[in-house]
Amino acid sequence: MKRCKLLACGMSVLMAMGMLAGCGSGDDTATTASAAGKTEASAAAADTGAETAASAGGEVYKIGIIQHMDHPSLNQIYETIVEELKPLEEAGKIEIVYQNASGDSTMLPTIVQEMLTDGVNILVPIATPTAQVAASATKDVPIVFSAVSNPVEAGLVEALDKTDGNITGVSNSIPVEDIIKLAAELTPDVKTFGMVYNTSEINSVTGIEKAKAYCDANGLKYEEATVTGTADVQQAASSLVGSVDAFFTPNDNTVASAMAAYLQVANEAGIPIYVGADSMVIDGGLATVGIDYTVLGKQTAQMVERLVNGETIAENPVEQIAEYAKMINAKTAKDLNIELTDAMRSEFTILGE
């Protein structure tokens, strides 16, 4: 009798173990199938260039913002992006991390790699050099650049309307022709422009090439003085004094960072400086039809938000800045004996009064 009971118990245990083993086998099969399905979906997304910001599951998206130098314009972009994304951050949907290379471009690869290792879901490089480093570091993590004047020439995308990789963003290409036309309006005696710029900045070189083409087509002359760093700006500008009637610099980060030295040379010689960015007018340049970096930051943040909310890179082609800033520095105009008409005051934002 006891032996029968023991046999019955043994059979019960074996049956229970069999049931448990069967459940385990089913789970493993489901997990394997699920993983295979995710792998296939990821491969399909990669094939179509439809990269998303992060996987589903309600996780916090980590946004890595990178600057290569301190400058009012670039800082303004960063601050605007942070402000625009604040509701998402307060809702616990995103976390923002930020690093600045402080002008040392050799640090950019390390900074980008640190962010990738830290698991950022979206990289937001500000300006062309930073975007190029980010693009070379990853083909998987989505990249939304800001303040890249010529993303095609910079090798970031094949075309502005074709983002089939992992990168898109907002371009800050400037209306160079409008700036030169403005110079003819404010200072009609200008016949020769002195172009001061950094040859290693693609955004600046492209702007200069456009300015040259416009001058060639309209009977205007120009001379060049190039720089490799901020310490060269004063000497470069000084070398043109006596042979030019006005200075022109597009949205050049190097020259913009040395605006005080540039302005000193120009003021002493009574030569106006036409520039490609609102911040450079704020710093003493005479005028621009150029970049409003607050607008640029807002557009960049809006694109980041769309990716966080599930859109893909492929659904977000490169955007041009939506509107330009038309600005004149009243103090600089007064120093140059330029009278601002009522029409100018109604058309332009007047600074320095």
C-alpha cells in the first residue's frame, strides 16, 4: 500500500516537472521569435533610412547637445533648444546632456564617443565641424544638426530633401545677395569689399563664394584676407585698410568670436562691417539680412521633439531657417554718419538706441 502511494507521488512530481518544462520551452520559443522579429524590423528600418530616436517602452530619451566653442550665437541656439524642450524634460520624457569643446576641435571625437557610450538616443551637434564629427562617429544613432549652412557640401546628406541615413537638421544658409544689396542701400559709395573669413569653415567659404559671384555679376570688386584662428582677425582686417570700402564676413564662427578686434580696426578706419548673423550686429557690425539664432534653435528643438514622439529621420528632411533677421546697429550707423530713414526703421530691427 505504501509502495503504491510512493509510486503515485512520484508520477505526480514527474508530470508537474513535465508541465513546467513545457511552459519554459514555450517562453523560450516566444522570446526567440520576438527577438528575431525585432531584429528584422530594425534591419528594415536601417534599410529604408527610417531611424527612430529610441526603442519603444516608455523610456527616457537622452538628448546629447554638443558645441565646439563658446560664442553668443551658438550659445543662443543651445539655450533656445533647452527652453523649447523644457516641457518634455519636465514631463520626464527626455533628459538633456551637454558638452562644449571650448574651441578645441580635437576634443570633439572624444565628446561624441562619450555620449554614444553613455547611451544617448539623439545627438544634436551645433555648427558644421561638430556635425561632421558626429556623422563620422555613428550611422545608427539619430543626429539632428543645427547651424550647418551647407549640409550637402559638408558631406552630411546627399540632398536637402533626401535623408535616408541617420542624419537631418536645420540649415542656416544666409541670403548673401541681400546683404550686398543692403550695403548698396546704406553705403552706396562702396565699390570694393574686404572679405575676412576662415578658410577651414565650409559654411563661411560657401558664403564668400556666393558673395564673389554676386560682386562679379554686378561690377563690384573685392579683396580677401583669410584667418585660421581668432588671433588672426585683427591683422587680417588691418591688411585690407586703405584698399576696401566695406568689410564683409558671412556666418563665420571664428571671426564672430573675435568681433571686438575686428570692430576696433573697422571703427578706426571708418569702414562698415556687413555680416551674416544677428549676433555680429549686436556686437557692432553695421547690418545684416541674416540668421536669427533663436528661430534656428526653435526649429531644431521642434525637429527633435518630432523624433522623440515617434517620427523618423526619413520623415524629416533638412529644413532651411524659416525667417531671417533684418538688423541695423544704430550706434555703429551713427559713428559712420549713416542716417537711418523711416523706411529703414520700419523694415529693420534697430539695435543700439
